[in-house]
Amino acid sequence: MANSFSGADMSLRTDKAVQRGPALQFTVDDQLVDAFSGESVAAALFAVGRRELRQSPRDSAPRGMFCMMGSCQECLVWVGQRQVPACQVPVAAGLAVQTLSFRRQHLD
């Protein structure tokens, strides 16, 4: 069966048949991200095309969302003074999130 989606036309957001919370914005690495209330930080980032959240400490391979339930720790980010899985943090207007590499660059 042929896929009728082209890469440029395909959206990861479902606009119909899904009732979304209100639209909002939060920041990741000082950049605004559009999201909907009720989404996790990881889901919102995945929907806007952001896949890499950190790098492997062993070989610097890109790491991002994997299990989406907080077990794997692949999507670790900083929220305030806590390092947490992005899939376990609900988005909120004005929420400030930093990736591990961004925070490391700005603290050194």
C-alpha cells in the first residue's frame, strides 16, 4: 500500500477528532515552543520536530524520546534545579526547560 504523505506535507499534530487543551508557549534552550495544555514536554518537542535532547556520555550519540513513560531516562532535561525526564513534565505557559548540553555550555 502506497503512503500518500510527503515529508513536507505531513504534520505530526492531529487537528481534528482530538480535543486539545488551550494553546500555549514555553521555552526550551531560550527558544519558544508552541504546545497544547495537557501535553508533556517530550510530546510537544516531538510534534515540532525536535528529536535530540541530549548526547550519550559514552560516545556522544544523539538521545531523545524513547519509552515516553519515564523509565528509560533518555529524554532527561533540566526544569529549574531538577533533572527530569521530559516525558514526565506537563507543559505550562512560561515553563523554562534546558537540555543538558545547553545548560552545560552556559554554566561553564
